[in-house]
Amino acid sequence: MNKIWLIIQREYSSRVKNKRFLILTFLMPLLIVGLIAASAYLSISGVEHRNIAVVDPNGFIKNSLKNTNQISFSFPNNIDTNNYTQKGYTDILILPSFEKNKKADYILRSKKSMGLMLQESISNKINSAIEDQMLQDAGIKQSILDSIHSASQFAELKAYEDKGKSSKESNAGLAMGIGYASGLLIYMTMFIYGAMVMRGVMEEKTNRIAEVIISSVKPFELMMGKIIGIGAVGLTQFLLWIVLIISLTSVAMGFLPSDIQHQVTTLQQSNGQMAGGMMQASESAVKIYNIQHTINTANWPLIIGCFIFYFIGGYLFYAALFAAVGSTVNEDPQDAQSLMFPITMPLIFSYIITNMVTQNPNTPIAFWASIIPFSSPMVMMARVAYGVPSAVSYWELALSMITLIAGFIFTTWLSGRIYRTGILLYGKKVTWKIMFKWAFKNS
Amino acid sequence: MDALLSLSNLKKYYATQKAVDDISFDIKRGSIFGLLGPNGAGKTTLLRMITGIFYPDGGSIILDGQPFNPIEDIQKIGYMPEERGLYKKMKIGEQALYLAQLKGLSKAEATEKIKYWFKKFEMETWWNKKVEDLSKGMSQKLQFVITVLHEPKLIILDEPFSGLDPLNANLIKEEIYNLAKKGATIIFSTHRMEQVEEICDHIVLMNLGKKILDGSVTDIKQQFKENSFVIQTDQSVGIKENAIFNTMSHIENKIIVKINPGYQSNDVLKYLLQENINIVSYNELLPSLNDIFIHLVENTHATARAFQNVQN
């Protein structure tokens, strides 16, 4: 036991003290924030402006086609497909003569091809213009139409979960976000830390230091020391990320003007209602309050508890398998690729299921995938985000946890048996068939 | 006989071959023991059983008077494998400390011993360097230090001199003698015969998983001698055919003869004296271990071993 502790210490400190770990830990959140910001910026600034000339023989939707900051419509005379670019238009839209209740082709010609999104938005605009025109033809005034259009903003759905006598506000969007994020995070860490375990084992084998160490400790101790040590590195990284995120958010909050901060606190105390007669809460204060309020509707202790459990369980389950593969690789690291395939396949497949489950947490496939330990760490996290016991009953959660524990005990046992043979075997190409023979033969 | 290690009927079978097939021998306390054999003879497998890396399929190992217990006895053994390796990115001092602690030394004890050995081998400046900065010979020295650091009773060295220059090889050799003098028992596995002849007291020769030779170096040489003698004369002479010996080679003043059955070495001298030949020196010609090795291993198809089937 003392020796396993030594191995864990070495695996842990040699990685945490490494510059790469520090860089990854502190740059990763910045990188993610930067990526989000960059893609948001690009989606705003990268939009091209289209100046569309419309040829409308009926003159009939001229008043209903609305300009946006991306698209502007004009109705010039004497324009055709040959001269629209010379006159400074990017596209030309040719409307057919209009007949009621009949589908017709509206032709758009451009020098530069148009993206699907933009095409759809133009098509929507034309259709709603036609709709408006028909309503106006039927005698409805423009002012009435405008007031009807704005009515689509009136209803805001607030969902509540019934829990015995009390009910709790629920938020499907938030649940989806949490489920997706935690599923993705577990998926990524399985890969990153699993591969780290595999590389570590390969390094020891190809360096031939494994033989020196195995004359001092049992192969199983060496393997477990490595798995636990690297797992601890992963947990440390998460912890640092959480601390980093919390401190960054509070720093960001500190930069807000003091009156907005004050308004947010008042909103919190009064449960979202501004006391009448007092100052009106500014728009940004309400936004911040709403974000905080939404985030608070999630059951964070449960989610974080489950996340830690499924991270550790899933990690132990997969890391053992990665260690077994690492122990069978010879000098050629490419051998690892083909042997890794049966491990990465279920991982990728689970990730796909997780994406489905975040939208629909109660299908039979979601249930089974959250019980089977190959996929449960990711899929169950996606379901737990929707709430226990409303989306996942307690027995399902318990069953999933028990199978995962049994699962990683099994993979660790299996890998231990493959590892102790593989780590000392050189110059022989190992297949999965041979590995199973090592695992299940009696010796 | 006070044996530190005694193996009896040790066996290890793999699916395609009998790697170690019923081997027994004893190793005297404080001796330097040579384990010889061609490539693939089963030496490494045998050593791995002695170090507790492999469990034998049959037979027993007695270490220091007690049945070998891989977990308890780790501290009594220092093993330097043939294909040696170290963590490339780890600092040398930390690496030595880590491996010594795995052997069961406390941190303080280990630090003290590492400092002693590093000083002895003039390696003090290496502490904060990484293994990847060392030459092959330097890392060999480091590996040797790590092997003997915890003062094991049994030191197993698999090809310890490969890659060392003569100066460093001598340094290690001296240290091996020193350790043996202090009571450590050393198993020395190699196929470099001249080193064995120089260093070892006792040898075992393995081939195809079996022991084919066991004894002290002098005894074995006696056993394989062919009654040959080297005669030096003061000047080149002619030697006639005779009943006592055959002339094997005759180059200027040096004659090698093989005595025919029924005659003694003195009969050769008598004959030469009768012939009035001036003898400068007269020595028995003992075979080198190299000759014995080649003689025994040749024609056993050792290289075809991998295709042999096991019937059990």
C-alpha cells in the first residue's frame, strides 16, 4: 500500500509540476472563452450585405418587403439579368405574375452564390409579404396587422415541476445545457486522461523501466498507481477550472457599475419584483438577475456530486482499458491505434447518444445507455441535469451507479491480467484475441 | 554448503516452448556466479523467476534459507535487467530516490545512500540533470548504482558491461568484487566468456531451457581439457612422429601437442629430453570457456527453438 502511494505521488507530481499542465489549466478556459467570443464576433461581422433588385410585374408586395441590416430590397425600373451588377446590385429577384393559391417559382440570380440561411430568410420574407398583402386585400388595415405581429411576443412559458405539495421552477434549456456540457466534459476527459494513462504505460514499457519497477512492486500496483495518480491530476484540473471560473465571474461582476449591482441585489431580495415607487430596475440589471435566477433553478449539489462520481467511475472504467492497450504496444506507437479502436468506438457512440438524450431524456435508449457502464457516465449526466427524481428515478440512478462500480472493478481486474503479461513482452504483435487469452486463462 | 539461493526443479513453460525446463543449482553466499547461455536459452526467464516477476510453473526457490516470497524478499534482491531503462524526463536524483523508496528504503536513508554512491562514482553533479542528457555509459553507471543502493544480499546483473568503456567497466568490476567481499552474492548473466573467466567463481551453462554445465571455472576447464600441452623451445626444432603424442601445431619455437591415451605428461618431457631439445617452458593447455561454450552449444539448433512444441 505504501508503494502504491509512492507511485501515485510520482505520477501526480511529475505531471502537475510540468509546465504543460499549468499552461493547459490556465489557458484552456481562456481559450474556450476566446473561441466563443471569436465565433460570436465572426458571425456578426462576417455577414455580407446583399443589395437585391426586385422585378415585380404586379407591383404587389412592394410595400410589404421589409429591409434588414443584411438585406435591402429596391424596385428600380429598366433592370434585367444582364445589367443588375452594373447598376450596383448584388442579386436580382424576379417575381412571377401572382395567382392566388398557386405555388410559383421566384427566381433569384446572383453573381456570388448565396448561403442557405440567407436564402431561407429571403423566402420567408417573400412569403410573409404575400401573406400580409393578402390580408390587406381582405380589408385588414396595416396598423391592425402590426399589432397582431407583435402579439407573438406575448406568451412566455414558465414550467414548474410538481414535487409533492410544493412545485419548483424548471428550465429545460438550462437542463439541456448542463447535460450537454457535463456529457461533453466527461467525454473529453475520458479521452484526454485515458490516452495519458496509455502513453504513460507505453513509455514505461518502451523505456524498459517497467522491468526494474516490477522487480520492486507488483504489476497491478504499478498500473493502479498510474491510473489513480493521473486521475488525481484530472480532478486537480477540474478544481482549478471551477475556482478560475468562479473568480473570473466575481471579478467581472465587480466591474459592473455600482447602481446596477445594487439593483441586482434588490431584485434578489425581492424575488424578481421591484418594489413599486422605488427606482425602476435597468434592463441590464434585470438580465443579470434573470441569468442568476435561471442558474439557481438547477439542483447544483446533486449535479456536481453526480458529475464527480461519474467522472471518477467513468475514468476508472476506461483508464484501465487504456492501460491494458498501452501494455501490449511494442516499439511502434501505431500499433496502439488499431488496438484503441474497440475502446474509442463505445466512447464516440456514447457521445452521440448523449447528444440525443440532452433533448429527450426519457426514451428507452436513454434508459439503457444510462445503465450500461460503457456509456452511463456521459448519458446519465445528461439525464440527471433534468432532475432527480422527476426525469431519473432514484432506483435508476442507484442501478446506474452500481453497474458502473461493478464495471470498473471488472475492467480493472481484466486489464490487470492483460497488463502483467503485456508489460514484459517484447517483439510480439498482440491482438485482442491474444489479450483475451491472457485475461481468462488460469495461471 | 552455505547456499544463499538454491533452485530445485524449476520450470516455466510458455505456450510454444519450455523456457526453463527442470533446472536445479545452488549459489554459495558471497560468490560471483555466472549464468551463461546462448540467446534464447531461458536465462532471462530464469532470472525473472528469481526476482519474483514470474511465478514458476513448478519447482522451488529457497532464498537465504527460506522459501522465496516475492513480496517480502524484494529488498534482498537488486536486479539490473539487460534491456535497462529509466524515466527519460525525470531528474536523476529524484529517480534514484523514487526507485530506492520502491525497494522499501525510507527517504532519509535513500538520500544518504544515493549521496554516498554518487560521490563514489563522481556523479554528484548529475543530481538535477535528466536521463535524456546522459550518455549510454553514464546511464549504465546510474543503473548500477540504483541496483545496489539498498544493499541487497543477492545482486543480479544482466550484461552489466555492455556499452561501457574500459575505464568505467573496470570501475564497475572493482565494485562487483567489493560487494562480493562484503558478503553480497552476485549473479552475473552474460555471453561474454572472457568476462566470466575473469570474474566468476562458479558457472552454470544453460541451453534450450536446460542446464548443461555446472561447476567452478577451474573444474570445468579440467573436465574439458584434451590433454594438450604447449612447449616452448629455445630454437626451431624438428619433431618426429612418435607413439607418445601428436603434434597439433608447430610454429617456430612453439609446439602444441596432444598426448595419446596411456601416456602421461612426463612421458612427453622424457621423450623431448632424449631428443636433446632445449625446453624453455612446458604448460598444460586448458580450453577457454569460449571453446567449451561453442563446443556444447553448437549443433543443438538453439536458433530453431521458437518452433519447438511443448507436449504436456
